[in-house]
Amino acid sequence: EVHLVESGGGLVQPGGSLRLSCAASGFPFSSYAMSWVRQAPGKGFEWVSGINSRGGTAYADSVKGRCTISRDNAKNTLYLQLNSLKTEDSGMYYCVKDDTGTRGQGTQVTVSS
């Protein structure tokens, strides 16, 4: 059974940084493309970033230059480094297994002064 567990969210001031993690289990993690999506209160899901099995990455325009996605296949873990955070980055962040859309329970990011 696929299991994804996000962590690392929290309350941070504008301009601050956070590193989100997603621990994956139940499938050969290194073989699959993964993504991060987020959902602000009252809004739909927004794709943030993705990484394929070869390490190729892509970013939404809204986070490009402020965000780095990475993966540690030895640890079956996906990461998202968020820098220069803005209030509009607030929301629940989920990691997603791309082929099935399976996601974890999410981790809350709140950017506020």
C-alpha cells in the first residue's frame, strides 16, 4: 500500500524559509515521478513542483526561483525547500505520486507576520 507522510510545515514570517519532507513507502520510490501541490483555504489544488525518476525538475511560475524540489532515493524521501516565503504561499502542502495522484495527509504552511 502506498503511504506518503508529509512534515516540516509551520508558521513562518514573510521572507522566511521552510523545508518540507515527504516520507514514501509501499512502492519503489526511485522509479516514480513525484510532485508537490498545495491548497489555500477555499481554493482548489495548485501544482507547485515536480521531479521525475531521473531527477529532472519543474516549477510553477509562482514559486520559480524561490523553491527547490529534490529527492533522496536511498531514504525514500521527497523534499521541497521554500525560500523568500510570501503570504500567498500559505496553504496545505501535499506530496503526490504522479501516476496515480495518491497524496498524503498534507503539512500546513502559514506565512504571516
